[in-house]
Amino acid sequence: MTGTDPSDGTLRREIAIPGDSLWFQGHFPGDPLLPGIAQLHLVMETIQSVLGEKRRLTALKRVRFKRVIRPEETMAIAVEALPNAPDTYRFQLTVAGENACSGLMTTGPSEAGKD
């Protein structure tokens, strides 16, 4: 499910990563968890889907990983543009109502040939 909340412009998306995903290979055998880089990748994908264009990451601030995310768990991703900071987005991933990851992500135009 993906959609924008008209009351505040927040993009919301729900996703569950299957247990056989490459993200879980080697991270960690017998105790799989979704790596932080995968969580940030999902946030970037969400931003790109709203903008309809490829973006590149230019900065991360105040990123906090608070809860382990396991295979098949449904994550709710919420992303909102900051009105006074161009190309900067506040994001939060929650699982079962618990904050799993949050922070600020700044993006810029994708550089041709570097994607």
C-alpha cells in the first residue's frame, strides 16, 4: 500500500521483505535481520517513487536504528518533505507500532552515468 496523506503531505508505504531476499543473506545466518543500509534504501525508493525520478543520497542526519526488522515483518514507511530544507525528508519506519528507524535524508539530482 502506497499513498500520500492529504492532510500533511506525508507519503506512506507498507512493505514486507521476504525471507529469501538477498538483503538477509549473510546478515546474519540463523538470526536474520534487515541491514540498516536496506532500510535506508527503502526510504530512498519511497522518495524516488513520489518524485518520479532517480535521486542520489547527499546527506543523512540523526539516523537512529531502534528495533530489529526480521524477514516477513511488515514495515510502515512514512516520509515527509521538510518545508524549509529543499530536498530534505524526515522519515520513519515502524514495525508493529514500534519505531524501527528514523532520521533525515537529503537527496540531489542523479548524476548521469553514475546510477
